[in-house]
Amino acid sequence: MRTYSIYLLLFFFSFVLASCGKQVVSSPDGSLRVAFRISDSGSPEYSVTRDEVSVIDWSALGLRCAEADLTSGFQLTGWAERDACDEWETVWGEERRILDRHNEMELRLRHQSGMKMNIIFRVFDDGFAFRYVFPDAASLTVLDEATEYRFLSDHPAWSIPWRTEYYEGLWTKAPLSEKQDTLCSPLTLEMTDGTYAFIHEAALTDYPAQNLYTQAGVLRTYLTPWLEEGRITEVKAYVPAPFATPWRFVILVRDLRALTASRIMLNLNEPCRIVDTSWIKPMKFIGIWWGMHMKSMTWEQGPIHGATTENMERYLRFAHDHHIEAVLAEGWNRGWEDWSSFSFTEPYDDWDMAYLSHLADSLGVQIIGHNETGGNAADYEAVLDEAYTYHQTHSIRAIKTGYVAPIIRTRDGLQWNKGQSGVRHYRKVIETAARYHIAIDNHEPVMPTGLQRTWPNLMSQEGVRGQEWNAWSQDGGSPSSHVTILPFTRVMAGPVDYTPGVFAFENPVMPGTRVHSTLTNQLGLFVCLYSPLQMACDLPENYMNHPDAFRFIENVPCDWERSLLVDGEIGAFCIFARQRRGGSDWYIGGVNADTPREVSIPLSMLEADKTYTATVYRDGEEADWQTNPYDYLIETRDVRATDTLRLRMASGGGLAVQLLPR
């Protein structure tokens, strides 16, 4: 690893600086320029140009606090510029090595109240970021954030409303001016000039989640508020000092390949704090889960209880026989019968944890624990050490947490999960789990912001309208376009536990609801929707109805050396290629919306001097998600880097390819 840091232009002459106009910092390649100024009223503002063309006009910065209005009345007292070029290695991820190359400008401001506030800008070749820093102020009560994004065109945006429970909504596209709701962060913009932008935040640790809304043509920030006895208050955050807000960042790129390749969010998070990460293992898993959604099993103990010793033994042996690293079991613990008294150390009578733990160890398969809280985060937090000691004793190294409640109960009473109190709770869980060498798959989370760099035991999160909606949603299930949108929206924020892999498309529980895909589409999801904890969600018996197709799930890894978008269009289709971490084999996955299409996949990512055996899983000629989802073909051919695969994806179809060097 090499790090270069050059410190330039360190000045402290307040009178001179107050009269010298704007300060500018450019990206390393010079294409992006962020300018800063103090307006006549003392308000901090910024603007952005790309290749000398304005992208964001002068936009407001600052916070409104109970102690002072920190949106005006400022004087610039100094600034510093730095550049950085650092390559670091991920513990797991979409690629092994990430380059952090940026230029930084720190503006030092003094408010008329005497309070100091610094604003730090970082400009990358593919975007920019900024945050507010309070180096020595007393504690602050944040009432609002004045951050704006004054785009010069009415760009179409992909978004979900901010009050969407658990972020489990369908992303829709419309011009910003037509977005009447306050929106969740992130937003993905299809810019009117054919380029793309992605707006989100990074390093959210002790602050409310950012939301966005359009007012008078300007995109503005709305912080998730504190609640008091279930009612919205004017307070957004209570912050100590010294303090730095999360980073606000905007990716600005020419095409979708560059969008999905951007690593600005990870680069804005702190380096890994876990010294020994050898226990953190990406893995695929199956689980006692889909049967509950299909009503053939129950979470609570009873005649068709899912998480029994007998059933779990069957799943563990299936996982061992088919090279699946772990098994999840939901409903093993007491509390499901009343949804209010969950225990994380007391199994139901028909679950023998000691026996199953020993069996799992002997088979070389892990058990993934499940801790549903029913939204009672306060009680869960109070027993974290007891719960994680129990799991550690039984060799459980990963836990799926759950917070199924519209408003969770934290130590501060009823609060939104994405408010400051909820954010603090999730951070507490991650840090506590790390002490016990336990990885977390967080369901009903706050939207990810890249904390997996700092705490790589935070391996996956839900925060998405996932596969279970296709079992019981009154609207009939997610449209086939849904999974072609997610890689460019929700997955841009971090790994997603979508739970792909349905192989049985009949739904006896709700015949009008189903998975809007072909079987090969389900295979393609294992490559297109990234997660280092990747669940194959269906029942073992359904997989054995198509063992030849299940072989792709057996073989596909979930930790990568390199990843790239081959082709795609938001809402229409996407094709990704990924190389196994530490290996030479490649995997390609594609998913399609309703319109059938022919696609070309150049294999130029392969090593030029090698021949590869390509095993291609593709839609058959009669495949269609509505009428014939089971029509698929498996073909084998020799290919080289100079070759191009030409394949057809059906309506709701997909493809999957394994490429092994000979």
C-alpha cells in the first residue's frame, strides 16, 4: 500500500480570505471542479462543473441548530488543500483492491456567534463529497440541515418515498419536479444529457438518515426526525463535540458501467477497525424460511413447525451434500407465539441446539442464527452480550437480525429505525457482535452507507422489497423490471439480502401472486444482486426437481476479485460479470424485464492466452415468466477472450454462465 499526502496553501489571514472570492478544488483528472464561496449574507455555498459545464448551481450549505442558525453569518478564516492516492484491500467485496484517489479542500469558518464550523470537500474523478465538522463547539441540537443540490435541469430520478416501511418499495422514475413525496436516500438520476448521478450519504454512525425533497426546483435535505411519544418533533439530532456529520456525496459519471464501478461511498468510510478478520467468511446459505412464506411451515411451535431438530438436520445434510456453506433457521426460539417475548437463548422444545451445533460442525456447515426483535430494539440491546455468548458457545458465527415494526422501540422510546436513535442501536449491535466474532445480516435496517469497510462483520442488509413479496403481496408480486432497477439504486448503497433462487413458481397460498421470472432469471440474480451472505431461498425438494440448474448455485461464489457491468439499462435489463476472489474462473449473470431481447456479451475480461469452458444456462425458445418459466437449456462450449456470447433473454428471463479455465 502506498499513500501520498501533500499539504498546500495553509493560510490564516481572515481579512484577506474574506475578500478573495471563491475557492476551487478539482478532481485528480481535472474534469470535475467544486467551487466554494461565502455569500454577501455570510452563507456558505458550493457549485459543481464538469468539463467546464455547470452541473450544480450555487447551492446552500449549513445546519440550523437550537444554539445558532448555522446557515448564514459566517466568515472564512482559512483553508487547506490536500491530495491523496491510496490503494486498499477489502476483507470481502465486489473486488479485492480499491483505489482511493481524490483531492480535498477544507474550509475553516467562524460563525458570528463565535462557533467554528469546517466544511471538507473531497473530489474524485467520478464525483464529490462533503461533510460538516465541528472541531470544538459545545454539544448541538440539530433542527434542520440546509444542504441543497441545485441541479440545472429537471432530471428524471429513480426513488422510493421516505416513509416506505423498511425501504421495501418499488422504485419509480419521474422528473424531480414531479416527485411530490419526500424521498429516501439514495436517488439515482438519469441526467438529461445522457449521463448519470447517484446521491447518497456515507459513514452514517450517530446522526439521522438523510432524505430528499424537491422545492422550487431545488433538491433539499430532510433529516429523519426524533419522535416524542410517537409524534414528530423539530429535533433531528443531538450531537456531541467534536463531531463530524456523515458525508453527503454525489457520483457523476458518463455511463452505467462507471456508475456501478464507483467506490466513493466505501472510500469515505474509515478503514477496518477489526484487527483479525480471518473469522469473517462470505458464504451461500439455505434456510428454513421460504416454507413459512408459502404456509407449509410456521415460525411458532405447532403441528407444522419449521425449525425442528429433524427438519434442521435434513437441511444441514442437504447443504453438506451440495456445497452450501450454511443453513439459516427462523423460528427456533421462544417468542413467536405472541410476538412480544422473544428469547435469544431459549429454544422451543422441538429444537436441540447442542445436537444441531455438533452435527453442523461435523458436517463442516455453519448455522446462521436468527434474532427477530419484533421492533423492540431496547430489550434486544439489553441482552446482546448474553445472546451473543450463547450463539458463540454453539459455534454460530453469523446472525440475521430483524426489526419487524413500523416504529421500533429504542432506549429513547418509539423512534423511526432511520432516526438517530435507531442508527445508534444498529451501530451498537455491529460493534458488540464483532467482539464475539459474529457477522450480522441486518433486516429492517437503516439504508446502508458503507460501514462494512469499517466493520466488515456487517455483511449484508435487507432494506429492499425482496423475494418474500412474491409469496404474499396483494399486488401479485414484484414486476420483472424490479430486479433490473435494484443494481442501479438500492444495491449501489451496499450488499442486499434479496434472497434469490426460487425454483417452484406455483403458489397454492395466493394463486394470483408469484415470482415474475423464469428459472434462469433466478440464477442470474446470484451474480446481479451482490451480497457476501447470499441465500438460496427455496426448499431443498424444489431444487432437486432441477438438479442440473441448481449446479450453478452450488458453484457460484459470493466473494469477488473483480466485478463489472457488461451491459444494462435501468428498468430494462442488466448483465454483470464477476471473477472469483483468488481464482481464475468468471461468472456472468443477466436478468431481463418484460420485453424479450437478444444480448451480446464480449468475453474480453478473460485472460487472453487461455481457453475457458463456458457452461451456459439460458432461457429456452418457449420460455416466458407467465406461461413457461421452467423452459431452460444448459450448454457447454469452449471460448476465448476474443469471443462474444450471443444469447436471448425471455420475458422476465435471464442467463447465467460459468467460465472455467482449461
